[in-house]
Amino acid sequence: MLMFFGIIGFLLFIVFLVKGFISIFRKKNFKRDFMIALASFILFAAMATIDGSNDPKEVATDKEKVATKEVKEDSKAEKKEDSKEEEKQADKEKEQQATKEEDSKEVSTNDSKESSTDEPKNAAKKADVKASSHGEQATVTRVVDGDTIHVSLKGKDETIRMLLLDTPETVDPNKPVEPFGKDASNFAKQTLSGKTVGIQVGSEPRDKYGRLLAYVWVGNKTYQEMVLEKGLGRTAYLYNDTSMLDQFHKAQDIAKNQGIGVWSIPGYAHVDHNHGYHYQEEKKEETVQTPVQKPVQKPAPQPAPAPQPQPEPEPAPTTEFFQNCTDMRTVYPNGVPSSHPAYQAKMDRDKDNFACER
């Protein structure tokens, strides 16, 4: 129906538009014709617009658009739900992973605790291995002084006299306690008591007292070097073994150049291996009270005794001289004591008042 009015309006628009142009040529009133044509065109346009808005195709298109939007919204909702489920699944996986990490941390903590408890044992084993890498493994059972110890070696108690080392005396009954002797003895107790050490026997296994002559290793360093570096001893007591003498001289030079320990007292220690420690204990001045003199009665004079003949002086012992111990042993195979005419201090290596003993 609306379409019909639109067609009529379009036809009227054409008719009056043509009529208006004719009126212009005829010079008649054309304004009325153009106004009617304009009104007809407006009517046509209005009917066409109203009819187009009621077009079922357009309505169907709108419905399709609405349906498409709903489908899109449904798909978006489904996607959101899927994403939420994925997030939940990811959260669950994260929780499971965190639980696994906590379990692994607990296991590692337990392992670290067990390893920490085993560390002292492993350290002791390593120390034993280090000690046994030099000489034979032994345990120090007692410290006598700075250069003599007792060890348990192969199930036996052995007295070890350290080679190439001489520390001041502390236990010799015939000598006073010499300076730095107690320091050397205390250092030996702190360093060696109850420890596992390496015993490397020298070229001459034992001295005349039956003591084992050896180098004492603490890890990868000899105890002799430790003492020499601190100035608590000097190089001596060679016993025909000079394999480490140069190395010990370098250790001794550290303390000697610094003037510490036995090298801090002028003339006390000597680099010459045949000299001991030159130390004399200062005598304490004793205050003596002079008693009150009482009058003494002079005895009666007695006749002078007859002069007695003077005893003849004993003949001076003849001195025997030898160039060295080898020369002396050709005459005295077992050496000589200090009272013997052939005794010389330079041939008494261990200063025991017996020269060139075997």
C-alpha cells in the first residue's frame, strides 16, 4: 500500500516538473507546478523510506546480525570458561610443582645434614691419607720435648728423635732449662699430641740410645720446618742424613733474619751444627748476714809442725790429636769420653761428652 502511494507521488512529481518547464516557456505561472512537483517528490521519498524500513529482507538481516552477535558472545563465553579451566589446571600444576620442590628441598636438607655429620669423619680420613703419604703412619702418644716424641708405630711404642733439629733443653737433669725450651715443648704438644703423623726414617735408623731417627710429617710439611720457622730450634743432629738440610736452612733463615726465638739472644744459637746452645744461668745474689763476732780467746802458742815433703806433681796427660772421627776410629773404634786425651769437642756431634761414638 505504501509502495502504491509512492508510485503515485513519483508520477505526479514527473508530471508537474514537466508542466513547470512548459509554463516557463509559455511565460505562465510556473511556481505552482514546481511546488506540486516538490510535494510529490517528498511524498515519494517518504513512502519509499517507510517501505524500506519494513522490508522483510532487512529485518531478516538484522535478525541474522543479532544471531551472529549471540553466537559470538556464546563463543566468547565458552572461550572464557575454557580459559578459566586452563587457569585452574595451570594452578593445580603449579601447586603440584611447588609440592615437589618442597619435597626435594627437604630431601636435600636431610642429605646436607647427613653430609655435615660425615664431614668430620671425611676430614679425619683425609688427614690420615695426607699423613700416610709421607713415611709410615703413626699416632703421637706422648711429647717429651721440642724434638723428641713417642708414637705408636705398627703396634709398637717408638721413641722418635727428630732429624736435623735441635731445640733447647728442658728435661736434661745435668742442664738448666734453656731459653725457649718450654716454648718448643708446648708447641710440640699443641701441634702433635694425639695426632696422626708420617714417620720417614733417615739413613741411620737409630742413635746410640735406640731412638728412631726420622723426619716427622704433618700433612705435606715436616714438623721440623714448622719449629725452625718460629725460631724455636736450629738445624743440627744430622746423623749422616742431609737430604732435607737445604730446605731446613731456608726455614731457619726466616726466623734468623727476623731475629725471633733462639736468634733473639746474641750468641745463644749457632748455624754451626757442632755447637749447642751457649747459655749460662745467671746466679742469684744471696744476701749473707754477717754474724756478730764474739771475743775469741787466743789459744796458747804451739810449736810449728815439721815441714812435710811436697807431693810430686802428676805428669800432665799427653794429648792425642786426630783429624776426624774416621782417623780416631782406627785407634779407638768405639770413640772416647770427654776425659780422654783424644777427646775433641768438634767430634762430639750430639754433645753427650762422648766423641766419635758409633
